[in-house]
Amino acid sequence: MYWAECDELAPEAEGRCHAGEGCPEEVRGGVSGKSRLTATLLVLCLGQFGAHRFYAGKTETALSMLLLAAPSWLTPWYPAGWLFVLTLGVWILIDSSLIISGQMDDGRGELISRW
């Protein structure tokens, strides 16, 4: 989400403002200590297993990706098996776009933006 004016920041915005320097410190989201380069390499090499999400501290969704990877490897010859492959592929594509653009957050809600 993008907020142009911090004055209009709603409480349900999870305490983050992407407007930049005009935001008060208590509104601005933190920057994670995680490396965007490491997350990028993990999503490109081991993305189907959720390695990048484990690295970011998002264990629940990483386990979901891992559980989705098993049927995608075991059932690609069935027509329904391709649904797992397609779902996992779209998820990896979205995650890689978020990581490369610096818009993915870690498990604590801080942006992984430092290379």
C-alpha cells in the first residue's frame, strides 16, 4: 500500500508509511536487517521450496509453499497436478517481483530493502 500523506494514515495500515521523509518516526515502517540479494538468490534457486520465506521469517507461508511443492513434483503427469505447478509458479513470480523491487516485508513487518 502506498500513502502519499501520513496525516491520513489509517490505524489499520499496520503502522507503515511509504511516503518517505515526511512521515513521523512512529508511523514509518522499519527496514529489515535481511539482505535483498540473499532473498533474491533464494527465490530464484530454491523458491519452490519456500526458502526465501523461511529466510524472511515467514514460516507459515514457507511451509505452505513446501507443502505445495510436494504434489507439484509428484503429480505433474495428471491434469490436476498442473494446477499445483501453476499455482506455485505464480506465487514464486509474485514473490520474486516483490523481493527484487524491495517491497517484501519480513516476519516482523519490516521491509527487506537493503541489498
